[in-house]
Amino acid sequence: MNNEQVNPTLLKIFNRNIPIKDIYTADEIRVAFIEESYSSGNDREKFLYIRFFKECANNEDLEELCKLYNTTTTRIKRLYKSFSDEYKIEFGTFWSSRFRLPKIIGKIFPRKHKKYTEIDSFEAYELTPCLAYEMATRNQKVKELLKRYNKISIMLGKDEYMLNIHMSKNIYKFIYGIEDGTELENQYLKYEALYEEKQLNYRKLIKQDYKIFIDNYIDMCTELHISTLSELKNKIEDELINYYLIYPTGYQRDVPGVNFLYQEEILNSKNKKNKKIIDQNTDNRIWQIRFEEIINDEFIQVQGVHINSDDFFVNNIIPNFKRQVNDQHQIKIPINFSLPLEEILEYITKVKEKINPKTPLEFLGSKLKKADNLTNINTITDKNEESSLDITRGEAPQQKLADLLYIYDMKLKGFSNAQISYAIYEYKSKLLGFEPDERRSNSTIKKYFEIAEDYIENERYQELITGKTVKK
């Protein structure tokens, strides 16, 4: 059997991101799927099994596998049953339903998991952007972008890409030990032509769709430059920051007015208290500057001063929130903090009332419709009824919002309302030391899930940042 005789879609799935020297042949795949036990396969066969059950969870691919690779559904069922429950959970629910086997969903995450207790600990002043970030990172498109971002970041740290440069004729001669001038000329011209052809193909594929290039082709590229990887990383950062409105961890963010001296590394966790002073001089000592960074729990103060005159050339305050979003509607307001607190609050209140009241207004040439905020997170149900989450009553808003995301995560994993309700009740009654008013009812869990689903999957979390209504 040759590769042209088989389904190119299945073969493409099996060989995606596989280096050319390691690609699977049709015969190798056929032999692999004769086995009926995961443990019986070698490492390459085990990789095939896992990729098939993860990425081919549909009847069409199953039928094609059986037809073109001379196997049977009974054999595939036995192979599936040989996997551990942990793997079966990763494979999803299709296979257990298709083979009429008990559904495996594993042990429910405890509500006390750090993933959710950290949301409990968000401060009131950072709650909205932090919640928006948590919702964004649950969006499937964002998750895929972050996965690509991590892949490219790892590649950028590898020597094989750092040292992969276009060879000059002298370097080529040294590496391949070619002494004859004519042979060197001929071989180097072939190298140059092949090199240019590959670079042209890379640029073409990246221009067509850089995400498909990362997913399907990048691991097969043999002449990939560090500059190309940097370009791909910049493209991902641009999409995450400017479309999905979140900063990826590790991103170096410029600070206006002091770009040449200071960049803030995005940690997506609170920076620890610290104070750093940097003195810099020009070569001819015409001017001297002092740069100071003071990290407080709530904000980071960045100051730059000309030492000889004590004049500030930068004096900025950056939010030190546990999660960082691209708040495109931040406005710079000059404030003299030596004034009484009451006067400062009154001034900020007046500015807020004028710029962003509760009614629609035209702002900077575009219509700004005030969207939902944390006091009225809502969605429209299938029955065309409004379902809302009131965080102004009862438990702390942070706990309700942590419950909201916990319910969303657990429902996606297939857990029942009763399991989820008990996990929340157990956390609050046994670990927090108080009795909740009641267990989360089926209707409450349904409402919380619908709201979370709407804000996450329809990208309505952006409303919390921009104030603009996102159209579904």
C-alpha cells in the first residue's frame, strides 16, 4: 500500500508536525492498527493511537481507518478499552458513546483548587480586568493561540534555531570540507537555490495563514531562522493583545515616555514589593538621569528624573493587577496627590460622570453603548428570557464569580449538577467555616453556566474592558 492510495486527510493528521525524516507511511499505520492493546505498541505506534483517539473522534474518520488500513471497529474498540481512564478522559465522550461503554469523567476538581481560590482572592479594585482575563483564557480560540505562543517561545530558546543561519560560501566550504573550487561552486549554488526556495515557501505559508503554518508545517522546516520565529511570536502577541485584549505571560510591555529605559514584564500574577534605582549617564556627561521603579501591592510607580535639575521626564503609575488586560479605554488624568483625598475623589467622580454615564453617548467620534458591568452580568436564554447574576447581594462578588467559572469548567468536563453543587457546598461549609444559605440548585447551576458560556464563547468578556456591546 502506498501513500497515494489512502485517505490524505487521515495521513495528514497522523503526520502533522512530524519531521520529514520521521513521517509515517501507510504501511506503518496499517501495521500499527493491527494491535489491540496500547501497551503492545512501540513508541511510534503509541503516538499514533493517542493522536487518532484525540483528533479523529468522529464516525467518518473511524470508517476510513477501518476501510483503508485493513482494521475493524471491534479491534479499535479493544484498543480504546486498553487505555487508562486518564487517557479516556482526554479523548472525550465520543468513543465511549460510539462503543456503548460506560462514560469516564474522572474525579471532580475540588472547589478549593488554586485555580479558583485565586479568583476568591482578587481585590475589589482589580476584579473586573482579572475576571475578563480568566474568561478570555477559557475561550477556545485564545487557548489555541496561547498554545502556539508557548510552542514558539520554547523554540526561540533552542540552540538549533539560534545557530541556524544562512551559510556563506566560506562557512559552507568549512562545514562540508570541499576543497575543489569547481565542486564548491556547484554545490554552493544548489544550496543557495534550495535555501531561497524554502524561505520563499515559508513566507508564502505564513502570509496565507500563520496559525496553520505553526500547526501543520513548522516542525518540518529545516531552514527556519530565529527572525521568522520572532515574527510569528509578534503576530500571536498582536492578536492576543489587540483583538482578544489580554497580555500573554512573559510579554515585555512598553511604558510611555520611558521605552528606551524600562519595559514591564507581564507576569499575570502580582509583582512582589520591590524598589529599584538605576542611574545612567551619557558618554559626554551632558545630562544624567535617575530611573526609579517602586512596586506596591496595588500599583507600580515608574519615575525618571534629570538629576541635575530634579525635573521628571516620566512619572507613571501602572496597575499591579494579578491579571493584565489591554484596557484600550484608559485615559491619562493629571492628578496632584498632595491634594486632600476628598477633592481627588470628587474630581475623578465628575470626570467619570461626564465621560461614561449610564446612557449612550458619542465619545471621540464613535458611539459608545454602555455594556454590562459586574453588577449586572447577564445572558438571554433559549426561551428569550434574561438570566442575570446579581453580585451585589449575599456572598462576596469574588466567590460568586469563582463559582461561575468553576461551574463552567466542570460542566464542560461532563460532571453533573449534583456533583458540582456538592463540591461548592463542601468547600464553603467545611473549608471556609460557614454554612452557605443553600446548595446551588439545578436552576442556579444552569443559569451560571449559560452566563459563563455566553461571556466566554461569544467573547462578551470584552464588554467588561471596553464598555462596548459585543454583537453575537
